[in-house]
Amino acid sequence: MNRLSTSWGAYDLTRFPEDPRDQLRAWSAADAYLLRHLAGEEGPRGETGAAVDLSGTVAVVGDRWGALTTVLAGHARVPVQITDSFLAQQATRANLARAGHAPDAARLLTTRDTPPARIDVLLVRVPKSLALLEDQLHRLAPALHEGTVVVGTGMVTEIHTSTLELFERLVGPTRTSLARQKARLIFSTPAPSRVPDPSRTPDFSRSTEPGPWPRTYVLPADSGAGAGLTVVNHAGIFCADRLDIGTRFFLKHLPRARGGAHVVDLGCGNGVLGTAASVEDPDATVTFVDESFQAVASAEATFRANAAEGAKAHFVAGDALAAVAPGTVDLVLNNPPFHSHQATTGATAWRMFSGARAALRPGGELWVIGNRHLGYHVKLRKLFGNAEVVASDPKFVVLRAVKGDR
């Protein structure tokens, strides 16, 4: 747990799931800078000024662990958080409760939900994915009006010329603040030409120009078990323009599911691994799990585009395998991430592997692909007592671990 001090008070915040060994903060200098600006403590050039009027509808996009939403819940009229992360949403709920706020002190939406019809203050924590930022600005543009205050925030290393160009193109004239503690603010003014007619209900199916997402492509014949599959990617999915080379290698060595098996595509992304397993065995039941709402939507779209009629699948936005009953799974396919936003960490992979062991039946198998240097075989042998190298190349390794009878 770590404390964020603001002019509105101090807040004890944690990430999700809570782990006393986790040394990563649940807030950043970018969050603190934005809060100082909203309170009138620090303007674009370091000057003090008037506090931002928070009496209207305040939307907070990309709040990574709920720090912004938790602070604003006591000073804005039911702030609306919009996030792509199940983990961030759970962290927000916990942090709101820890701060003494009622459950309805903030409205928590996903990136797949319809946003508010009118937004008076739009706060954007710049995401790692430029595509996700583009998609969200497209979706939110119809809710902006000439008086909307739009402020983005991020670390200096996260804000690029392309970031500012997106704000400029999709919102209006854009400028930046001075850097403070390696963080920067972005200020955009909605352009009158892009503001919708206030007498009409906003149409969230369209914006000032067509959005480029989702994107679809067909896998080539040399893609192993994925050959010929149609892949659908919503914005923010890892390597959304093409199949990443790790998944491509995994598809060439994918195990065949036994008839009627329960297969889990863990950290499913666009769902191509689980979809390939379903196409190989139409009697299998495939559960697609990811903490990204955009990923789960992509996996469902990919599955629907390829699976046989009557093929069985479940789609879960959640924390690893927490939502899957123990001892019910025959095969887990996993391409674990090793980044949490900008931080490199093995915690996510360990949680996935631990969850897989609990979810598997005796004799069930976990198949993992990872970069060779990550040393996943060490973790797997510690958890399962075994780890076999199925395939490898200079960059990747495919590992197989089997759950024993005990």
C-alpha cells in the first residue's frame, strides 16, 4: 500500500490483486500532476490558478489503478471511470471503499460500454497503446461540447508527437504543459467544427470521422493450426495489426485437444489460440480469459468468425483463472505478458501459472510460450514438479507442464 497526498487529503492506494510484496505504486507522478492542476495548485506553466469546475459530468479514461477516480469521488458529482482493465476496475472498487466512499460514489464503465451522453470534464491518462487512445477519443468525441475541459496526463516518455496529433485531430487545438517530475499535461479545446449539435442525442456509433477499429486479417497457410483463420482485433490488443511472432510460433506446435476437452485460452488477446483449438476439435469447450475488455471482445469476434456451428465457448474478463472452477480444465494455453503498463514484472506469469495448476484436472496440461530469457521453466518446475521443452527457436520456447495426481 502507498499513500498519495493531495490538497484534498491523503489516500492509501493499492493495485489489484493486493500483494504485500508488490513494490509498484498504485499511482504515478502523472496522476499527482493532474490532481494538482484540477485543484488549481499548478497551471500549464507552473503557476497557480483557478480550480477546474467539477460540478458537471467528469469522465476519467484510462485510470490505471483508480487513483484519480478515488480522489475525485469526493469532489466531483459521481465521476465516470472508463477503463479497458478488469484489474484496474477491481482496484478502483477497493480503493474507493478504503477511502470511505459509498459504492455509488463513482460510476465504473468499461471501454465496451456506452459512454455518458454529455461530458463536461474529460480526463485522459495516456495509455501505452496509441490505438486504444485513438479508439477512445473517437468514441467520446460525440459527448464533448464547446465548454468541455479536456486534460490528458502521462509521463514524458509516454507522450509523443503522435499522441498530441491524435488529440489535435480528434478533439481540437492542443498544447502541453511544462514537465514536472518527468510528467506532463495535455490540454485540448474541442473545435467548434467537431462539436455535435446539442439539440440531438449523441450518436456513439459514429464520430467526426470513421474509426479504424476493429481490424480484421486472415492468417496465411504457414500459420500451423491457425492457417486460414480470420482474426479480429479491437483497439489496444497487443500487435493488433498482425499476428505476433510468438503466437505464430506457438500455433505451429499447438497440442490437439482431446474430444470434448475443456480448454482455456489464458490471456487470450484476440483469441486465436483458443479458436484454433476449437476448430481442431469442435467438441471442445473453450474458455477465453483476459483482463482486457477489448481483448475479450476481440476473442469473441474471432471465435464467431471461425468456429463451427454449435461450438461451445465462454468469454471472461477477469483475473487469471480466478473465475474458473478448480479441477475442471484439461488444457491451458498461455502466452503470458511480462509487462504491467511500463513496468517489467514476473508477477502476472506466476499468478497465471498458479491459477492454471489449480484449474487443471489431474493429468491436465499447461502449455506456455515465452521468450527464452524469461526462464519460465524454473517457475513451472517449482509449481508442477516438471516442465518439458516442446519446441524452441533462438527467441522463443514452448513448454509443457503436467499436473500430477496430488
